[in-house]
Amino acid sequence: MQSSRVWLVISSYQNDADVMRILDQVQSSGQDIFERILVVDSRGTGTIPSILADRGWHHVLYRSYDRNLGSGANLCERLRIAAEGGADYAYALNHDGNFDPQVIRALLDAARFLENLGVAYPLGYLTTAKRFNLTGTRELPLPAILVASPPPDRLIDVFWSSSNGALYSTDPVKRGVLPWPAMWMGWEDLEYGWRLSDLGYRQVIVSDAIYCDNYEYKQRWLAKTIDKPAWRTYYSFRNLILAVRRSRNRPLFYAAVVYRALLEFGLVVLVRDLKFTRLRSLWRGVLDGFTEDLILVENVNAVVSVKGETS
């Protein structure tokens, strides 16, 4: 069987130290997995390209943009550039991700024998929650499905999962199917997964590719929750509603949005900080999600500003 062309594609927003940590891990591993490595940065400081030049790492491509791409447009750019460069697969890592050759090998071993593959996801192990993440097995965007033990089946069909640590086939990208750049910060992997599913592309979690994710769950008296920055509340609901309007325009999915909004309202009132800021962001996100012109949003190539504080 002809070997596949695999690119490592890393996202960054001025995360020089973390990106170099990943590159050093790849270099020191001695693994010959990737044909090329791509770093897509927002408002880069110039540090990374300087280090790459000093070390002579010409196999690493670096692209910096003069605006904050956010997670949606960054993923879109990484997959687009990799596909245009001839890659068969793009292995996506966020700047805070972990390079584990065994995970990548397991994903590739599964992907090469699956027809019409869209994405092979690792089995995420949430280190702070001490649970395995099977959320994508459910099509509805309801709260996470976390289990204590890994599932017995090696391949688990899903509708979506996290892009961090995922192995993307570039076949959909070459056919013009890309992540939605307008998903500035949140749900870009869900919306893309829904469209891949609609087009008949298979998405699987590979259960022997266990990826440790340091999602910061906190134990509350209600349950384990994730405290995102207050400004993220806006995008969480604006983007989810836009994704439903674009890809799952059905009553049951709107009901799921209402459920999530009520749940978030309760958590803000009971346990979260910055209550007024979060409630205002929740309201604005829901309002914009339902009122923004979907055609105009679909034509957005990149978001140049954000509503709220960026990090």
C-alpha cells in the first residue's frame, strides 16, 4: 500500500513557547511520520520563524495573519493549506496539545483501512475529570458524555469530536468542504462534523488512540463543570445557534439549544463568577445567533474583531 502524506498542523495565537515545545517533541522523538509541519499563527511575534531559521528547520512552514483568526478560521486555514500542499491527512494539534507518536500511529492504522473517511478522532481522556469523552456519539449538542472506562470497540462512529488531536482526511477539503471560518471561537468542530456526516463521510473515535486532554473541569456541588472566560459565553451560544440554523435546522436541535441556555443560566446564577457579564453575554449570544443574516455570515472569510475580551 502506498504510504500516505501526513502533515502536522498546529494552531497558535502568539503561543511561541508552546508551539516550540511541540516542535521540539517531534524533533526529539526520531519519528518519521510527517511530510511537513505547518504552524498557523495569529498576530505572530516573529519569534517562531526566527528560531526555525536558526535551526534550519525548512520542513516547518509558518504562516502568520494580521488578525486573530480564532479557532474556526485557524482550523480552516490549516486544513486548506495542507490540502493544497498535497497532504492526504492533516493531524491537528492546538498549541497546548501533546505530541504522542503512538496516538498518531493508531489513528493512521485505522484511517488507512476506512473508506470515505472524514476524520479519525482519538479517545479523549480528560485528566482533570478522570473520564473518557464520548460526547460525539450523540448528534444533539447536549452536555458531555463522560465515562469511567474506555469502550470495548476499537472504532466508534461519531457525529463529531474535538479537533485537538484529530486526524483529518483532506479529501473533503479538496472537494471544497471546509470548517466554517465564521465560527470564531467555539463549535467549529461540531458544525464541520455535522456537514461531513451529511455528505456521507465517516467519522470515528479510535479507542486505542488515547489522547490526554487537560480540559479544566472543576468539581461543583452540582456537578463537574468547565469555567470558560466570561467573554466565551457569547460565542458559545451565538455559534451553536448559527451551526444549528445552517446544518441542523430542526425543532429537536433548537430544543437542545434552549436546554443548554437554561442550564448555563442556572450555573451562572448558582456557581459561576462575573454573573452580570456572563448573563449579558449569554443574552447577546442567543440574540445574535437568531438574528444575524445567515447568508452574510456564511460568506465571512475571517472575523477581524470580537465582542468581548480576547486572550
